Amino acid sequence: MTSFRVGALAIALALTVGGASAQVTTPAPAPVAGAKPVTIERITVHAPSIEGNLEGESPDRAVLVVLPPSYRSSPTRRYPVVYALHGYSIGAEQWIGEIHVPQTVEGAFAKGTREMIVVLPDSKTVHNGSFYSSSVTVGDFETFIAKDLVAYIDGHYRTIADRRSRGLAGHSMGGYGTARIGMKHPETFGALYMMSPCCLSTRALGTPDAANEAALRSLRAPADSARLSWGLRAQLATAAAWSPNPKAPPLFLDLPIKDGVPQPDVLARWSANAPLAMLDQYAGNLKRYAAIGIDVGDHDGLKDDAEKLHTGLDRYGIANSFEIYPGDHTSGVAGRVQDKMLPFFSRALVFGR
């Protein structure tokens, strides 16, 4: 692990299993004969919710919009939208590489998935990830996804502007974002699909590592974290999202260890952002969804927590599908997008005529 040998959060395991590289090479499903081309538009969306953050994150966010084959040829037709959230340490461009867009979207449509718009926002930050959370330090990325981005897409594309026609999905940190935002914003989305969601729970503090704590506390500006290891940057990203502190320059965050001593109050703030802990509060909201899907690989270290989320939903009588498939954290992600996630929304969302 990194800053703590066991870790304040199962974050190094949760965000990537079997490696800490930012870009993961993933297998693509076989091309589908007769697939029609989609159009990818690269746009910038201004997010008032991210303005003024203490970390200096830009409120102007890159967004990829995948328009279905019939979008140009059917100028009066409106479409459901699926918002697909990337994982930690990558941005939207790397995300479409990992899930082999446009091939997988084109393949899904060719295999019978009803046409929809797919939106992939970039939520990478100076510490490599926003966790789609609300923080004065990193910015309110939760509101960016649930409000600002949806309003922009509805205002600039031919969408069906109804929660029943909006889906939210994501992988790893994006799966966490789907759980978090889905729990809190059922007025915006009508169906959820979580792929290998990370960070569903926190774990006990392990043995402090003085050298790693010193490395974190030696930083003089957020951008200095670029010289740190993947795992230490993940600790900073977590703290920036879940334990912000506007009175603690230059990083404006609280770490869960200080002078070698665990800080239970900080860990409690992290725990408050864990979906397994949030479930009891938001069970009523989750009952509003037409469908909830969860999947995870059988060799993914996140499998147990994903199964606990499924069990928790069942406990409240919240309808959900859950699948454990052969694979690790990233090995099946592209094929799952084509053959599971997009068809799931084809069934769950409300389409126009």
C-alpha cells in the first residue's frame, strides 16, 4: 500500500488491481459486421460548480459527446442520454481508449441496442481524480455531473430532457461516482450501472509510514504532487475530495495521519462518503430508479464490496442486477460496455418515438 501499509482506505486496491499505470491496455471485443459509424464531438463545458475551488482546477471541462448514427439524418428525433464516468488517474480521452469507443458503441447499436447519446466528461484533477465529490478544495464535481453538465447537454443536443431518459454509469472511481451521485440525485437520472465500483467502504488504519507522510507534507503547492507515486497521489485526491480544509494551505486538506498518529476524525469524514455507509440514508432515493446494475470481475479485489452493495440493495427491496464475470479490474471493461452496459440502458430508459 502507500501512505499506510494497510491503508486508511482500500484505495490503491480499489482504483486499480494489478498495476498503477494511468493508461491500461484492454482487449477490444470483435468488430460487429455492418456497424454504422457514430460521431464524436469534443466540446468544453463551463461548470459554475467548480469555479473558485482552492486547488485551482479549471471550471472549463473537456467533454466527449458520442452521437448515434441516425443523429444527423433524423433532425427531429430526440434521444436518451447515458453519462459515462471514467476511473482514477485517467481522463476522458484515456477512458475512450480503455473502452474502445467508438467501436464498442457502434457494435452495441449494430447488435440491437437502441440508439442513444453517450457523454463522457473529464474529471481528472491535479491529484489525478475528483471522486465526483463536493469539496471546496477540488470543486463540486458532484454538481457538475448532476446539474451543470446535464443542463448543457439538454440545451445543446436533441435529448429527451426527462430523468427517465437519462442513465448514469461508470467504472472504478466512475462506478463510485455513479453510486454517490445516483444516491443523491434521483431527480436527474432514471437508471444506474456501476462497473467495478471502487471506494464503497473504508478500512481500518494500518501502520503509519513516516517517510510517506513526510513526502506528502513536504509539498508546497498542489501541482507538486506530480512527482509523487501513483498511490500517494491517490491519498491526496481522496483527502482533497473527502477531508477538505480551507484553512490548511497550501493543499487545503486534512490527511488521516499526523506526526505518525492516526486521525480518527478525518477517517470518519472519509467514511461518511462511502456508499455502503450512505445506503441507509438514501435507500428511498434508490427505490426511484427504473433499474440498477452492478458488475465486477471474479479476480477484482473490489468484488466483496460490490457484492455487499448488492446485498444491501436487496435488504431494502431495491431491484438490482448483479453479475460477477470472469476477469480482473479492467480486463473485461470494453466488452462489458458493448454487451452489458449499453444494452442495459436500452432496456431501462424511456425512448422517444
